[in-house]
Amino acid sequence: MKTLIVNADDFGLAPAVNQGILDAHLAGSVTSTTLMVNMPAAAEAAAIAKAHPALGVGLHFNLTLGKPLAGASSVPSLVGPDGNFHERSALARGLFTGRVRREHLVRELDAQHQAYLALGIRPTHVDSHQHVHGFPAVFDAIAALCEAQGIPTRMPWLLKLGGSRPSAGRALRQWLLGRMLRRNVRQWQGRVQWNAGMGSLFDLGAIPAQPTLGDYRCVLEAAGEGVFELMVHPVPEAEAVRGLTRIGHVSAAEWQVLSKPGLDQLAAGLGFRMANFASAFGPSARGVDGAA
């Protein structure tokens, strides 16, 4: 049977994000989430996680928003003059030119991991904000942690849907990501577990103003065998995350669908069992192929 993980990113980003994720979990839509430990609502998110143990909670490694937990002076290649992380485009340039130093990546990842543990919970898996762990240097740092801890990571696979027409810029980014993912697989295959496929509403190309379960069906019908991750970002109001994300309107539209029952029934009808990363890759899930 195919396995579906519905993971809500950005847990801890803001109280409204925490509420949106909880609403979707209670509706049976969201099985998993990933926590940003350097954001203001992280402690609240951890309290929600403890109260709802069926919600799998991973570490959402963050290098592009806010300040580093290791301290700006100890990871100078990751931050600008204001002590905040570089935006993703600047981080990418630093990674490609070698200006971002590996020891700074490892130091900040360790600081975020330790901060996560200090909240009194343990991560089910690790992924990253804005998929920055697609970059080989970042993937290596995250995969080393996953190997040491015996936990899986998200592989941000590309999902190609018939009829979707990405812009030229998005097509170029997808090509580059594909090359990097192939390298990451060669480097870590057999050492770290990851999902066999991944998708989201963004793979539709043009996201409907008011998504429906039918739009999620289009994504799920393109999933192959093994563990498939559906990435979502539910939040009740776009205004609540203004200045924190550029996809607030999409997040609010997703909440309208995911905060109501239905996605779990859709998944079951398509032959999926619902899981989080712990139940998908734990000892009871041996035989599930998530390393493709």
C-alpha cells in the first residue's frame, strides 16, 4: 500500500500558523509538521505537539529567516551586516561561490537541533525552510545529523504534472534542483531514509484562488509507490503572516480546505495509508521503500 505523509511546514512561525496546523491535524488532514525553532511561536508549537502526540513533529532547519541561534558572530558567512540570515538568493550565491563555510552550516544546524531538544520533544525527521537543503553543502550537514540520529529527511523531489506550465524562471530552478538532488542521492543512498516522492499545490503551476479537494487529487494521483509527502502551509488568515512569507494567500486558501474533513477520505480512496515520518519509517514500517 502507498503511504501518504501530509506535512505542514513552518510550525512555530507565528501563533496563527500554529493554529492553522492544529486545525488541519484535528480535521484529519495533516499528519506531520516541521518546527522552526528560531521563530517567536516555537515554544507554543512545542506545547501543542506535546498535547497532540499523533502529530509527528520534525525540525524545519532555517537559514533564510530571522537570526541564527548559534549567534551571528559564530556563523558570519550565513548572515548579513544586520545579523539576520541572508535571503535564499543570497544564500545560494554564497553556497555556489564557496563563501558559505561548511563549519558554519554544521554549527547552526547543531544549535537549532539542541534548541529543538530543549523544548522537550524529539524530531521525527529533518527538512528545511524554502528547501535550502537541496543545496549539496546543506544537504550533507542535514543528512549527517539524520544518519547520526537514525531519523529520515525530506527529499524535495520534483513532481511533474501533465498540463502544468512552469515559468521560465521556475523551470530553470527545477532543472538545477534536479541536478542537485541526483548528486545528493548518490552521496547518501543507503545511509539515510527519505520519501520516494513529494508534491504540493505549487506543482499545479497556477494555484487556484480557491483550491478544492480535486486539486489535491491531481497531485496525489501523480504519486508513485512508496512514501509520498504532500507539503502544505495552512494558516487561517493571510494577514497574520504578512512580512514572514510570500505565500500567505496560498496558505489561507489551503486552510479553507484542510481545516475540514475530507483529505483523509480522499487519500484512502486513492489507496494511501496516512502516516507521519515516525510511523512511515519506524521499525513497524520495515519494508516500506522510501529510499528511491
